[in-house]
Amino acid sequence: MSAKAKSTNKNERFIYQDDELIEKPFNWAQLRRLFMYMKPYKKQLMPVIFMMLLGTATRLGIPALVILAIDTAIAPENGETSVQNLLLIAGLMLFLYIIQWASNTYRIKYTNIIGQKVIYDLRSHLFQHIQKLSFRFYDKRPAGSVLVRVTNDVNALQDLFTNGVVNLLMDCVQLVGIVIILLAWNFKLGLAVMITVPLMFLVSTTLRKRIRFAWQDVRIKQSRINSHLNESIQGMKVTQAYVQEKDNMGFFNQMNFVNVKSWNKASALNQSFGPVIEITAALGTFILFWYGSHLIQQEAITIGLLVGYANYIGNFWEPINRLGQMYSQLLIAMASSERIFEFIDEDPTVGEAGHAKPLGSIKGNVTFDHIVFEYEKGRPALKNVTIDVKAGQSIALVGHTGSGKSTIINLLCRFYDPVEGRVLIDGIDIRDVTIESLRSQVGIVLQDTFIFSGSIRDNIRYGKLNATDDEIVKAAQAVGAHDFIMNLPDGYDTQVEERGNVLSMGQRQLLSFARALLADPRILILDEATASIDTETELKIQEALKKLLAGRTSFMIAHRLSTIRHADEIIVLDHGKIVEQGNHNALIAKKGVYNGLIEAQYRFI
């Protein structure tokens, strides 16, 4: 099989291996839950509902005036046309049209305002919740899949909240009013013209499940596209470096094709309500004039009443049609809300205990007490690890890739919780304190420094949002970042794009040092923090590191000898176990694993 054929088959497997569709009946409880976001605005909805009722009443009153005009002014029983009555009725109809226009204008304006507020609240709630979710949640999902929930799925609910809810109520009131009027004026004729309604509901019911699943499938396909787009943009350098643009484009086209096909299917099913309504309306109109003419001949009804019935029937099928579209809108909303609530109902695997208290000012004593941890069940990443660190000590964690170094600092920051054992700070189990109070006293500098869109000043201030400009400059000076910042076009006000691509790796790392120093944490973590810095730059920050580490408990993950040799304690890990522990000189003299790592480093220099 050719490489191209393999690639195509791989793409097809990826595209069609989607999440399973949720085969559940229409969830009214979930719909009520969705509408609970409108509860804070119920007082603002009251005048909107009043205007809706007023507009509906005028809409129901106009055909009655048409009947009155025909039977009393145009074709009365005595045969004498009354221009005066006709003008009076016409003036009254004009007045009702003006009221209807004014009430509809008010309703549309304020339902849109309220609807946008509801969407704002829902999106804010979703974003606030996903910020609380643990790393395990993000380990299982691509960023694009999360992104589509906050953007596309929330946007899909806009029509429902901006006009759908009030329109639903308006159409229901209008339908009930028309049914009462038709049956009250002539029960037999009213019953005859509505005999087609059960037929319409019978046919449309068969479409509901298929439409709902179709829109769920659309959301899944769009989520896949967003995930791939996010991954492709972030990995564009790799794609171009390996000249994979053509294959990547082919892969995207396959996903795009499946998405369009899925959308067309859902849209076609969605539009199938229209013909059902139109055929049913045509059949009802035929029954009206056939049976109505028979009643006129029997003098059971007047010509005006027949014309009025025709107007009411037209007004009857219009809301029926809108209700059909509304049901489709509800199906789209259900497909999106299921995905939104899936995230909202996700509980953080690392949560705060009910008795959790803020962690007060700490000294920095850290204890890992017989820690066992596994990312996947049955595959432990740490095996009965015990580490006791005194306040102010610097600890270096070394070992081969996958030995458990990063896992230790992840547990210290409480990004994960251990399966067994405890992590203690100053003798307090970190599961007994609030997460915010814990992480506010732990600073971390990563190898892959994240730079946000904005100014250099704002990126440094991220470590302490209320820091003054003078504090920012002092932090930059302390880590040796001030000189290169001042050489930028606008100094500290220089704008950098997402991830700081206009800066070198070393410059981004220096900014992260300044950010950490400004935060002034009691415990500092350096995760390969100097791996991307050239030797000359590293020499500049060695003195800054001494200032940064002074008086703080620090954990350093590093392979460079210059970074770890002065650590108070070096812990050597291998496959989740501590195999050696001591200072640099003691471990070198031991001629063990650590010495082998150092010799291997020297061989590659």
C-alpha cells in the first residue's frame, strides 16, 4: 500500500471514529435547566411578555373586524352598504395595527437585549468552570474540543434566547386563541378545518429523533474541525519543516467534506417541516372552502364569517410553521446544551474539601510522605516516594525522561492528587487548604514559557497584578532582563503576540524569571528553566538565580550541571523510585546513577 493510500485511510478512520451520539429522549429537565439562566431577568421579561400578549390580542382582533366590516358595512343582510361603518372599522383596524407594530418593536428589542445577557452569563459560567477543572480533564481532550464548547455551542443557543422563548409563548397563546374563536363561532366548521392537525403532528413526530441526532452529529464534526485547526496552527512550523502542507490540506478537506455532508443532512431534515406544514395548510384551506360554502348555502354562516375563518386559518398555520421551526431550534439547542452541560457537570478530580481553610504564611517545609501516583490505573508514575525538605533548601530532581520528576512538582502544586500518601507543607496536608491559597505561595518557571498577547510590562505583572511599574523594573533588573527590554522599540510597552514569538527563547525565559520574582513565592519550582538559554545568557542569570532562590524552598528539574551542582540536595529518580539522594560531591563519589548521568552529559559537550 502506498504512503498516500495509508494516509487517506488513516484520515478516514479518524474522521468517522466520532463520539457516540447520545441516544436519549428529549430531555425536558435539561431544557428547564437551560431556561434557569433566564431566571435573573424575570422582572425584565414581564413587560416583554405583556407587550407580547398585547400584540397577540390585536392580531386576533383584526380578522374579527374584517368579519364585522363585511357583514355590517360591505354586504349586510339588508343590502345597504354603510360607508360610515366601513370607515369606522377601518380606523379601528389601523389603530390595532399601530399597537401591534409598537408592541412587536418593543418585544423584539428587549428580547434581544435579555437574550444576549443570558448568553453572556452562560458563556461566563462555562469558562469559569473549565478554569477550575483539573489537569486530567485537559489530558483527555484537545484544546479545540474545549474551544468549540465555549464558542460554537454557546452561539448555537443565541436564537433560542434572543427570540425563541418569547416567540414560543406568543405562538402558543395565538394558537389557543384562534382555536377558541373558531370553535366558539361555529363548532362544526372549526373542528373540520383543524382535523388535519393530528395528521401533521403524526408525520412531524417521525422526524424528531432523526433531526436531533443529525444536529448532534453536526456539533461533533465541528468540534473535530476546531480541534484539528487548533493543532494545525500550533504545529504549523513542524508541518512546513517536513513539507506536509499538501497531506495536511487533504486531511482537512476530508474533515471539511464530512462536516458539510453532516450539515446538509441535518439542514435537509430540518427543512422537511416546511412542506409538511404547507401540505397540511392547503388541505385545511380546501376543507374550509368546501364545507364553508356548504354552510353558507344552508345559511348557517355568513360570507364575512367564511372570510374571517380564512384569515384565522392563515394565522393558525403560520404559528404552527414557526413552532415546527422552533422545535428544530430546540433540537439544535439540545444538541449544544448537552455538550455544554457535559463540561459544566464535570467535577474537578482535584477539588477542595468542605473543611478546606486558607493556607497562611508558610515557612516552606515540604514533605512527600510515601507517595504513590499513577496517571493511568495500573501504571504507577511514583512508587512509595518519601522526601523531606527543610525551609529554604534547594532540591534538584534528576533522572531519565519518565522517571517521575515533573510528577513530583505537579503533586506539590496540586495539579493532581496522589493515589496514596500525603504532600505536606509546614506539616499541613495540602488537601486540607484552599487551592488558591496554596498556589499563590508556589511559583513555577517552565521550560516552555507562555507569553500572553500584550505588553512586556503586562506579562511580567502577571506574577503580581497590583505591582507598580517600579517593582516590575526592579524584578527585570534582578534577573538580567532589563537591558534587552530597553533595547526593544517601546521598552516595557513593547507589544508581543501570543506565545511571544517576536522574542527569543532566552528572552522569554528571562521574562518568566522576572514574573516569578515579582510574585515572591515561598516555594519556587524551576522546571528545566534554563534549558532554552544559551551559555552566555545562563552566566548572566546565575547571580540572579541566587537572589531568586535566597530564603526560598526550591525544586529544580534540570540536566545542566551548572544548575544543579550547588543544590543542597540532589534526588535521583528512576522509574518512579528514588535511587540516590545527596549533594553533588557525595553523589559523584558514590559512582552511581547520578555520576553516570553527569559523565554522559560531558561526553556530549
